[in-house]
Amino acid sequence: MLVNNAGSLSALGPVWEVDPARWVRDATVNLCGTFLCTRFAVPHMIEVGGGYVVNLVGAGVGPVHLYTTGYDASKAGVVRLTEGLAREGAEHGIRAFALFPGLVRSAMTEFIATSPEGRRWRPTFADHLQRAIEPERAAEVVLDLISGRADALSGCHLDVGTYFDAALPLVDRIRDEELLLLRLRPLPEG
């Protein structure tokens, strides 16, 4: 099992003001770091007949959180990387999940809440952090994912707080309608 939490957020601010080196660092750590860890671990999993990859993703697919474009764009990339890995690795017994753990108190979230940039660009974030979930809840879901119970959801983006328990009974619909995947929906005709 590989749990990737390449979580980096140091570039806070509007796109036209944010430090490009910090933006690129966030994107590199989050997306390229996840790719490199996966590329290292998966061949070993294939050798033993399969395995699980759980990529922890943040705000990459939900509503836009202002002033964190490097983080958000890279985490959206991790969601797509996870889906690709799930499809490419299925015949080798590889299962991959993109898991949004919810707002968890961490060095990164403390940075947003306390740094000068965070206080400037996300002034209400510290209030949200008061409602952070316990990291143990995310760990419980990871253990459930690698138990095999959710193998049919491999490739999906799951949310610790809402999707996971609700998604299991809806596996057929999720597959048929490509739900819990990063997709653009076309405009309805007419």
C-alpha cells in the first residue's frame, strides 16, 4: 500500500502576485512528487500481484478556493493521475483512490491560518480550522479502502466526510454515469 500525501502549499495570493517559484514548488511537490512515489512503488506491487495507492487530495475538484491556484491545480492533476493509474493498473491488481480527507489540522493548514499571506488572502480560514476533523478519521477510511471493500470504486475521488459510505451502495450508478470522476459535463441540448 502506498499513501501519498505530497501536501505542499506555500504560494498564497492572486495569480498575478504570487511568487512563481513558490507556485511551481507547490505544483511540483504535489503532482510530480505523487507521480514519482507512485512510479517507484507500483512496479513492486505488480510483482506481488497487486496493491493499493491512496492519494490524498485537497481542494482540487471542489469549488475554487481563492489564492491557492498552485495547490488546487496540482491536486486536480493528482485526481486525474489517480484515475489513470486505476485504469492502467487494474489488470495488474492495482487499485487507486483519490481521497479528500477534509480539513485536517496540519503544518500546511496552520500556515494558511497563521502566516502573513494566509491572514491577508484567507482571513477566515482560522475560523474554519476550528472545525477540522481528526486525522484518525481519514486513517480509518484509508484502512477501509485497502480492505478491498471499495475496490469497485478504484479511480474515484472520495470524500472522507460524505462520499465514502454513501458511494458503496451506488457503485453501478457511479460507474454508469462516471460519477466521482473529474469530468466536464456538456451543456444540455436545446
